[in-house]
Amino acid sequence: FDLARSVDLHLRSAAWTGEQAVGGGTKDLLDLGDLVTFRGRHFGIWWKLTSRITAFDRPSFFRDVQVQGPFARMEHDHTFEEVGEGTRMIDRFLFEAPCGALGRWVSRAVLARHLQRFLEKRAAFLREIAEAS
């Protein structure tokens, strides 16, 4: 749970995008109400996304919601379930691209696959850290 809400580990897991924390709080572990702004390069363009933690139920769930950024709408649910002696992390990432029909086409053609790959790389990184601990 704490690995997934760590700003430092988010940056390390997304190093391939040049991800930086450029605004929000200075603490590493995000809590309810916290804001954080990330800047990263996707598709060769630098983007900024500011999210707020809008729901928090330690150690099983938290949600971050875009308050400013490239999406028309974005919600990311992080759910954690005990499985035997381990934990399953489930990411539910809902988004709407801007620009109406064009945005929906770009989402289907490119964006959904890119975001899935981003989340899969992040999950693999967090799993590696968790298993090494």
C-alpha cells in the first residue's frame, strides 16, 4: 500500500518518461486531500498532471483524481487485497481524452494502450521493490 502512494517510487517507476514531481506537497507518502503535480514526457511531448487524493482507506484503497491536466477526466483507483501471504494490487484507471470524437478515436487507437503499458511497468517495478523487502 505504502509503495503505491510513494511519490519517490512513482518517479523511479516512470523514469523512462523523465517524470518529475513539480508541485504539491513535499512529503513522500500521499494522504487524503494531498495534491501532487507530475511532469513527464509522453509521445515526445511534456505534460503536467495535478492529482488530488480524494479517497483513502488504509491499507486497502486510495483514489487520485486529476484536478488539472491533459485529460477531460481522470480517476485512478488503487485497490489492495490480501492473497495468501501476499497482496494483489488492482489499478482501475478511468479517463476521457479531450476533443470529443477525435479524443475518443485517439484513446482507442493509441492512448489506452500507452496508459496500460505505463501502469503495467509501474506495477512490475513496485512488485520488484515489494519482493526485495
